[in-house]
Amino acid sequence: MTMHVPSRARTSAGLPRLALGVTIVAGVVLSGLPARADDPRSAEQPATSRTGTAPAARNTAPAQADAPPQNDAPLQNGAPVANAAPVTKAVPVTKAAPPAQAVPVTKAAPPAQAAPPQENAPAPKAAPAHKALLTADALLKVAKSQLGVKENRAGGGTRFHRWYMSSPRAAQTVARDGGSIRAYRNAPWCAMFVSWVGEKAGLRASMGADAYTVTWARWFKRHERWGRKAERGAVVFFSWNGGRIGSIDHVGLVKKDNGNGTITTIEGNTGDGRVEQRVRPKSQVVGYGYPEFQG
């Protein structure tokens, strides 16, 4: 830039204006030069713009270091600013659990030893299953319960007929003797009565069953349960002629040996076709069959 120097021939009145012009030009020149770092005036005095307006605010004002945050400054609407949530600490990583040790196999417990028998301990009582039904008294009790039962006009129709006809034994005796099962409906029934009593008393195995007195007596003899002594509960076989087994006519049960040559019996199909208690002479007896009692 060319500096203009006024002429010295001017009057003293122009000196102030000359000095003012020099000052302005020098200010312009100086304002374009960079400020020195070691010049204290550059940090304190703001630069003056050429237009003469108010100096612009510096944007390089240093921020106040370590100033605590103002948590209580109100918002424009008057609501306080919520405190910032504290930073959550990182959760430490859990170490993996060590593998579980194998459970040792439990050894099988040794079998329990039987308790030694206690001295003087009472022996357990045996269950009296059917014991009461395998005695002579039980047999006669069943027989006595049927006293008075009477046949129909055709000579049959009793429960003893119906039971025998429905039993497997009926088919067996028909196969042996001939005839038909229907023929037992009105047949003589003294043997069917005694067979029914033995069945109800639980003595079928040792007493047998039949509808024909002769073959039944032979069954006892074949099984070595045959004799000539009158015993309570024995099956007694009669012959009105006092003959042998082949001449047997009737059968009943011995209730009592009277000791005077007679016996008291319970019989079916006697008198006028009833179950009755009778007294008969031993002279009419062919023999006795003995059931196997248990008391």
C-alpha cells in the first residue's frame, strides 16, 4: 500500500487532520498483521472492526476446567433437570462350574437274615379252613337241617334230585349203568340225599357220591374204608334180607350206636318219602362206609 504524506506547505489548521489520517492508516495496517504470542495486549484488547461496530465476541474463550456440573439449573419451563443415572458397573463373568463328579454306585444291601426263633414263642395257629366241615358232627348237622324234606307225588322233585342231575357224577353213572340223566328226576333218592350231605360238608373226596347203593358200597370197600362197626357219621348200608353187598336196598347216616343192637340214623326217602331220623336193628346192616374225618 502507498502511504500518502501531506504537503508541509499546509497551514497549521490541517495538522490535526493529518495526524488523524496517519493514525487511521496505521491502525488499518496494524490490524491486518498477526498478533504476537508474547504481546500481552493481544490477549486483553479486542480487535476493532473497520466499520466501527462493536467488537465481535471471541469464540476462543477457554472453558472453565473442572467446573462441577450444575444439577440444580432449572429448565425454561421451570422443571428441574433429572439427575443422570449412574453408570452401572459391568457384571463380572461367573466362572463355569466344574463338572459334577460321578455318583459312586451303591453296593446292593446284603439280604436280610431271618430273625432267630424266639424261645417259648407260641406257634402260629393254623387257619381252620373247612376244618369244622370235615368232622362227623358237621356232617350230621347238615343232614339234620334237611329233616322233613318230602318228595313230590311222582317220587322225586327234591333239591337232592336237582343237584345230582346237574353234577358231573350223573353223567358218569349214566355211562356206567345206562339210562339217561332225566331218569334221575323221580328216581329213588336215599343215595342222592347222602351224597348231597357229603358234598355240602366238604367230604366229597373221601366219601364219594352215587345214586346206586350197591356200587357205592363197593367203592368204599375198594378204597379200604369199609367195615362192620357202627361209628358216628358212617354211611350205613341196609339189606332187608340181611344179605351181601349185592342185595343192598337202602342207605343212610349213623347218628349213634345205641348199644342195644340198634342204631339211630338220619335217612332220606324213608317213611312216606321224607328225610327222617330212624332207629334200626343192626341185623339189617350189610356194612359201613367210613368218610375220612379230621377231628
